[in-house]
Amino acid sequence: MKWRAEARSYAWITLACAVYALGFDWCYAPNEMAFGGLTGLAQVLHELLPWIPVGGAVIVMNIPLFLIGWKLLGGRLLVSSLFAMAVSSVLLDLFSALYDFQPMDPMLACLFGGLLVGASLGGIVLQGATTGGTDTIARLLKLPFPWLSMGRLLMLVDMAVILAVAVVFRSLPSALYGAVSLYVSTVVMDG
């Protein structure tokens, strides 16, 4: 029976990863909207070096975090998080290769992007995993600050990345929409 519960958990993680990738590829990427976390940093790398895929960059940047997290977070969380990170990264690149998402109204993009990303991250965390990156950093920060919610910890870390994205893209509106979307995703994730 334990294997059924594990299989169900990994199925939910896979579905949540697909929603996460869809949210990024549909709402953030075509609108050049700032996105937090390592995906946001990968977005910057892809903009500067278009031959680097976003998902591939996310995987490479996560390696040191997972090495640190292995000791501090334990094996089960690490394995499920490696799975979630790999699936979401592959789906980020797959969805963008299969479909050319067009820009939409920026406010719709930030609201729906925040909704999709927040719901997907909430689902992944409920299954005892993360997508790596700032999720892992937030989990590590939760150890000394257990009274802070995962959503708020993620918001603090992701705001720093959004500010960096704004500087690189030289776009204040991109950062402002990214901040609104981050707030929406935090509320949805903690709800």
C-alpha cells in the first residue's frame, strides 16, 4: 500500500509541474515578465544567450543547492524535489518548443501566471517536495525561521531575483508585474 501512496504523490507532483511550466511558458516568457527564483535567473540567461534553454539552466543551477539540501533536508524530500525539479525543467523547455505562446495583456498574464504558479507550487509542497531553486532556499530558511510560512519565505527570496531581472532587462514594468504576480502566487500557495 505504501507504493500506491508514493505513486499517487508523484502523480500529483507531475501534474503540478505541468501547471507550473504552463504558467511560466504561457504567462511570463512571452510577456517578458520578471519571474522569481532560479527560473527567473534562467530567464535572464536565456535572454542574454538564447541558445541556453530555460529548463536546462535551471537544472544546472540547482545542482549546488541540492548538494547542500541533501544533508539539511533529508533523503525523501531531496528525491521528490529532484524529481519535481527535473520534470518542471523538462516541461518548461518542452512546452515552449511545442507551442509558440503569444503575449497577452500584462495584467492578465501576471494574475493568471501567479494563480497557476502559486497553485502548482502549493501542490508540490503539499506532496513534500520543492521544485528546487528558491523553494529549496526557502525550505533551508524555514529551519531557523519556523514561524514564517513557505509562501512568505519564497516571496522574500523571489523579490530579490525579480529586482535583479528588472535591472538586467532594464524594465521597471516587467518587475512591477512580476511583483504583483509573486504576491498572487504567494497568497494562492499559502491559501
